[in-house]
Amino acid sequence: MEYVRKKVGFTMKKGNPWALLPIAVFLVLFIAVGIIDNRMGGMFGDSLPAIVGFLIALIVAFLQNPKGTKLTFEEKLNTMARGAGEENIMIMCLVFILAGAFSASVKAAGGADATVNFGLSILPGNVAVVGVFIIGCFISTSMGTSVGTIVALAPIAIGISEKTGISMALCIGAAVCGAMFGDNLSMISDTTIAATRTQGCAMKDKFRENFKIALPAAIVTAIIFFVSTMGTNYAPAEELTYNVVRIIPYLVVLIGALVGLNVFLLLVGGTVLSLAIGIAYGDFGLLDIFKIMGDGIMSMYDITVISILVAGVVSLVRQNGGIDWILYVIRRCIHGKKGAEIGIAALSSVVDCSTANNTVAIVIAGPIAKEIAEDYDISPKRTASLLDIFTSTFQGIIPYGAQLLYAAAATEMATQKISSVQIVPYCYYPILLGVSALLFIIFGKETAKK
């Protein structure tokens, strides 16, 4: 590789832009097929599963042989295997599996429904839309899934709109905003797992870093929804029943992670506790627990396999000089530590808009962000926070992302059907989260990493 100049104590390699061809092939295929499918009436990107796209990218990476880095097929295979089997990747995949088992178990035990009903029961009817947002914040932080939160809250948001006359897009937007709050804060969210593992930091440290950025955005969002819906009232059509015991597994995992308990032990313990509660209340039988856990684990199949494939592709891209070229370009545009943080923010944002999946975006951008962070002495918790925040920001406002597509699909049978594009103007929280993060970068201070 060609060495060009030194900056802030490190030597920059010019790298090889052609080594990025595998990633470019994936993005072009994913976006092009999605656009064609969308024009034919399908969902954006559904006709090209990400797993297939990355498998094609891996094949392209194997076919490459840049000048100066000629490798035999066996050497390429070994390079790919070392990247795919890297310690952090394997740990991340294991956490994905455990998180899937926990989420399925607590949902089967009635935890999700109990949480929704509990939240709606304690909130006054004249702040119903604000209540949807606040409940969404709690559910998404507890469940670790934004789409799951939208699925749970969308019917309630639709009911509020139909009974009060408040804009359907605004009510659904409140559910989306609440869902995106926990998407980058939850200890069992796949984005949190990916961000912390790729950067090598503790979840509790990343949570604290995220929370001080997310809280101001959440408060302003709640105020906006309150002002927008003043004078309206909502009463549920039926009595909302809940059992606080069913919510306990969420609280155990959330509080345990915040105090620094091992995430593996927490997820295993939370799963066992959820299954015990479900059996005790007769929600399912003893033999059903295996199917419940299996379904939860299989729900993480895609992201687990994608993570392994992406790690293998990135390893070959790195070997061929692609990562060095990206770092070279970014570093030439960076001036100081704050510039590096903005570079990480821009990188993660562009990748998320391209892939329409914030977890995949973090897995792709994570290794590059880590190298930038090491060069400019940015702490792992700050880098993990920036990756998660900016991918979540754009994931919450792109109309072809799973979150807004699911939210729009929920109105299919409602009196007022809306499109994902109509929801975007009411996605206050993701927009304010990005603004808050930028202000934090520009005006905030951070102690150099230890």
C-alpha cells in the first residue's frame, strides 16, 4: 500500500477503492431491486433478502485480486474465516440468540400486553398521544425492538385517532417516536449489541452516554405532542387488565444491565423467569417452552447470519485495501477530534440510508469507526453511542425502512389509510435525536479514553 502523509501521529495508507466493489454491489442490488419491487407494488427491498445480497457480495470479494495483494483461494478463505470468526462477532451472535429467546419468552408470558395496558391505565386520557409516546419509550427499551413496539402500539394509536379526530399520521408518529427511543437504548436491542461489541465497550457505559443525548430529545418530543393535541380526550373501549408480575422480567434485565451485571447471565435469567411466570399463570405448558425459545432464536437468524457474512466480506475488503481507502478519504476531511466524531456520524448515516437496516449499518460501519476512534482518541462508549444514534435517527425517518413501512401497513384496515411518507413529518424524536447528538458533538466535552 502507498503511504502518503502523517496526521495527528498516525500514518495514512491510500488504500484501494476497487476493494470496496463487493459492498457497492450489495448496495446497488439492494436499492435497485427495492425500487423495482416498490414500483410493482411490493415493499422496498423485500424481493432481495439482505442475506442473499451479502452472499453475492462475498462471491464478488472472492473474485477480486487487486495488484499487490494476490491471494490463493485458500488464503482468501482463511482471511474470510478469521474475520467471520472474530471474537467480538461470535460474542455478538451469541447475545443475539439469547436476546431472541428472552424476547419470545417474555412476550409469550404476556409481558408485552401487560406493559402496554399498565402504561395506558396510569396515564390520563387527555394526554393519550403523549402517553403512546411515553409507553412506547418504555416498551421499546424493555423489549429491545422498535418494530415489535410499533406492532403493539399501532392499534392503540389508530383507536385514539378514530375516536378523537386527531391526525392518524400524528398518532402513528407518536408510536414510531416511542419505538425509536428504545431502539438505541435497550440493553437487548440488536443495535446496542452490535454497537458495543464492534467498539469493545460495556453496555451500561454506552447506555449512559446515549441517555444524556436522548433524554433532551425525548422531553422536547413529549412537549410537542402535548401542545399539538391539547383539548382532546380518549377513553379505551374496554377495561385494560394487566398483571405487574408479568412485567418483572423486563425490569430485571433493564435494571440488571444498568448496574453492570453480565448480559449473558441477565438474558438467561430473564428467559427462565419469563418461562416460569408463563407456566405459573397457565399461559403455556412445560413442553411448550422449547418451541417458544426456538421461535425466538430463529427470529434472530437473519441478523446473526448477516453479521457473520458481513464480517467475512469486510475482512476481505480490508485485506484488499478498501478500509484503508475509506479511512484515507475520511481523514483528509477530518480536522480534530470533533471532526472525527462528525465523520463517524456521517459514515453511519449514509450506510443506514443505503441498507435501510440500522443493525446491518452498524455491523458494516463499526470496524471503520473503531479505527477512526483509535486514531483520534475517542472512547469506545462515545463511538458506540454515535453509531447507534445516527443509524437510529435515519432509520426512524426513511420511508422505506421497516419501522415506517410496518407503521403504515397497520392502517390498512383503518378508516384513514396513510403511507409511510405521510408519517415522516411527525417523526419528531428521531429528528431531534440527531440534532441533540450534533449539538453534543459540537459543544460537548469528553475526557480522553483510558
